[in-house]
Amino acid sequence: MTAAVGIGYRDCMTYTNAQRDFRDKDTAYAELVSELTGLIGGERDAIANAANSAALLFDALPEVNWVGYYFLRDGELVVGPFQGKPACVRIAMGAGVCGTAAQRRQTLIVEDVQNFPGHIVCDPASRSEIVVPLVAGQRLLGVLDLDSPRPGRFDAADARGLERLARRLVPAIAAAGSDAAE
Ligand code: SME
């Protein structure tokens, strides 16, 4: 059940899958934070870390069809590394679930995207969504966005777990959010 992620990724060790039992979400997310720490290692390249962390989450989390980043660039969100179907490239601050979470700088859980006014449809299979803002000090870097084909897939335990992951991710991807003035 526990994956042997953690050492040697700079040297291209083979990844063993991170899928786990998410019935105890707090424990599973705590394990994922450890795996993420190993996966990042001492790597400082933001794109590498964003790409590998999106892949880790997409592989580890059950019932997700899109996991990835939107980074703040010149006042709008621009898609970054992700796993899933091709997605809309630019999202205005305040627009959709991502832009709303970014503007409020608050995690947003949407139980049914069809009931969220202004929801931006990328993959029509998506039925629920969680968006976690990524903030370094006062600076908004962007958001981490996860979609699920199951309505009500994300709850407060997911928000807690993903916020813990985000705290670990922020220093590893800080260079990817380029709006220093935001
Ligand atoms: N649904 C998002 C758009 C991004 S995709 O889900 C990948 C939104 O409403 O902001």
C-alpha cells in the first residue's frame, strides 16, 4: 500500500505507484506529504516540481479526472503542469471556480459544478471540484485545482490534506508564479 517514493528522483529511480486507501484521509494525506517531500528532494526547478507533484496527486487520489496548476501571470491565471484532458489556458481573476478561489485566497469546494454559477467547463466529465490557492507570504502564486467525475467527491478532510500539501509545495514552485506585485 505504501509507495516507495522518496529517494533518487533526480537520478531517475523508478516510480512505484502511490495509490492508497483514502478511507482515512488525514493519514493518507500525511503520507502523501512525505512522498511529496521525497519526490521534490532538493530540486529547485518550479516546472519540474509542479509537473511531478501533479502526476503524484493524479496517481494517488481516487476518483479524480484532472489535477493541476493555474499560475498567476500578468493578473490572470494561466494553466501550468497538469494531468487530465487539455484545459482552458487562461482564467480571469474572479472567474470560474479557480478565479474565485484565487481572488478570495480561500480553498473552494464545489460539490456539484453544475450548480456553481460561472463554472468553466474544461472536461464535461467533471462533476465536483476543489481549488486550493497557493500563497507565498503575501504573494499569490496561483491555484492547485482538482476535478472529479463524482458529485460531492471533495470534503473538509480533502481541503485540510490538500492545504497541507500546498504548504509543502509553495516553496518548491514559488518561481512559477511570476506576479511579484500581486
Ligand atoms: N473548472 C475550472 C476550470 C479549470 S478546469 O476544471 C481544469 C473553473 O471553473 O475555474
